[in-house]
Amino acid sequence: MTATAADDIRFRLAMASARIGMAIVSTEGRWIEVNPAVCQLFGYQASDLIGMPAQALSHPDDLPLGQSVQERLLVGGQEQVEIEKRYLRADGQVIEVVVNAALMRDAEGHAEYFISQFCDVTAQRCAERALLELNASLEQRVQTRTLELEAANHRLESFVHGVSHDLRAPLRAIDGFATQLARRTEGQLDAPAQEHLQRIRAASTRMSELIDGLLELARINRAVLRPGKVDVSLLADWTLAELQDAEPMRSADVQVQPGLEVIGDERLLKAMLSQLLANAWRFSAGKPQAWVRVQGERMGDALHLSIRDRGIGFDTAYSAKLFEPFQRLHGSEEGAGNGIGLTIAQQVAMRHGGSIRAEAEPGVGACFHVELHDQEIHDQAIAEAHT
């Protein structure tokens, strides 16, 4: 047996056992030989295919594509061509196939036949189209949800400001009338009546502070982040100075570790520190001296802060409630605020990719651990482009 004959036998054995469709096609475009994978692909017996024009199985719309491949190979412009086209199976089903065709020539360079390989990609293309449709659907749903969210935020903003306006007016009236009544009846009311007036004014003040807190919380949640390099130490010093200026007679021992920095929104971080430090200041009111420490360290892209005080503390069993709106572990006589301050602080930390947790001991003091992650500066331009 000659080497050529042996090679031919090996080729046909490989062709017969191949899982991919393989065929020999004449230069006139008719099937000469097909392997079992081709028969399975097109749903025909080998005896049905042999002698049939290969183009007879092409989808009508793809006939010109198949003809152009044959012509390109015959004129010698290319040795091998790979295309994707549609075929019709024996049962009428349309399949999508990647075809790789090469023209074989004899020793003198004359065209003898084509060797073609066929790979069924129907399932893959269906999956790709389904994924594209899903992505388009998801994009549409995201756009719809975004518009709905923007509309809801707009309604919420209108509601918050409406409630603020509608509630402030009667509160101002209540406080004003109570003040006038106290002035006009000075020296005429007994002690219980004077106490009632004081309670009315105190209640209106607390309600006003609660409205301010709700507006601040709404602003924090809606605010567009404008990241930049923030000197957290400077903000803490500033906030503590404001607290001391408001109560200059109070003795205080406050220390802030210098050099604490993070990339974030300065306005929001100032609001967070104002809430946390005011919390420490208020709950130290019963102590001879207010003692506050602000410390921190960098860990990768995060700044870890600790804000400690030696105030009245609290039971850590209830620490999870601290960050829920209107949850208070102490009464107003012990320094409790409007019940929104720690919620605001937690929201700011979350908007900086972090969180706040608290630990304390009754009568000893409390420590709030804050985690803040650097924000990307370029996010500012993106955010501003959508405002």
C-alpha cells in the first residue's frame, strides 16, 4: 500500500469517527461523501445526500452566501473560508451552522474537491439572542424602575417639605401663644400652671427638632456624593469647638487624633460627626467633665474611627436599636435627642461603603466604631452629570 493510499484510509477513518460534521463536496457543489455527524446534523441518510447539491439544504436567504464561498475558493483568492449560515433540516427545522471549507488540489494545482466541516451553533445562537433580549428587557426595566424611583423621590421630597411647612406653622403659633401667655400672666399663675406652659414650649421645641431631623435624614439619603479629600480630624475639631462654644461654662477634656483623612463627601461626613459627637456631649452632661476622644487608623482603602466618651453609657444588649429611627435607650431628661441622629450617622457611613457599631457599659461610657471607605473621585463627575 502506498503512502498516499494509507493517508487516504486514515483520513476517511478519522472523518467517519469525527463528532463534527465532515463532507467531501465536488467542485460542482454536490455531496460526494459525508460522515455520520453530517447525516445527524441535517436529518438525512448518507444515501439521500450523496449526489445532492449541497446548496439544496441551504436556507433560501443564505444561498448567495454559499455561492460566494465556492467562487472565492475556486478562483484561488483564499485557501480556506469560514462562514456562518442557515440550513434546512429534513424535518424543516432551521439550524445555524459554522462552515469551514477548503479546496483540495492535485499535484498540478487543479481543483479536485472541497473538504467541508459543519458545526451546529443553533443552541448557542439561541442562547445569545435570549441573553440579548434579557439584557434589553433588564435595561428597560432598570430605566423604568429608575424613573419610578426618581418620581417617588420627588414625591417624597415634596411630601417632606410640605409636612415641614404645615407642621412648623402650628408649632410656631403654639410656641408664640405660650410665650405671650407666660408674659401676660407673669406672677399670676401658680407653679403647676407655669410648669404646664414650660412643657408646652418644650414639646413644641422637641417637635421642631424632630422635623429638622427628618429633613436632614431625607437630605442625607438624596444627596449626590461629591467626593474629595476630607480632613476628618479638622471636622471633628470644628464640631467639638461648636459644642463647647454653645456651652462655654462646661468643663471638657477633648482630644482628636491628627491626620485622619478619607476620600468622601465633606458635607455628609460633617453631618455624621455632628451627630456622633453631639451624642457623646449630651450624654456626658451629668458628669463633672465631658471627656471625648476621637481616634482612628487606615486599613487599606478604609478609615476606621472610634469616638469614645465617659458618659452614662447604655446596655449593649439593645445596641442594635440605636440606629433605628425614633428608638431611644434614654429619656430626654438624660440627654436623649430626637431619635434620628444615629440613623443619620449610620446612613452617612453606609453611603461611604461602611457602617457604625456601638459598644458601651452603663455608667462608664460608650464607643462608636465607624468604618468609612474611600470614594472614587471620578464618581463626582458622573454623579453631577445626572443631576
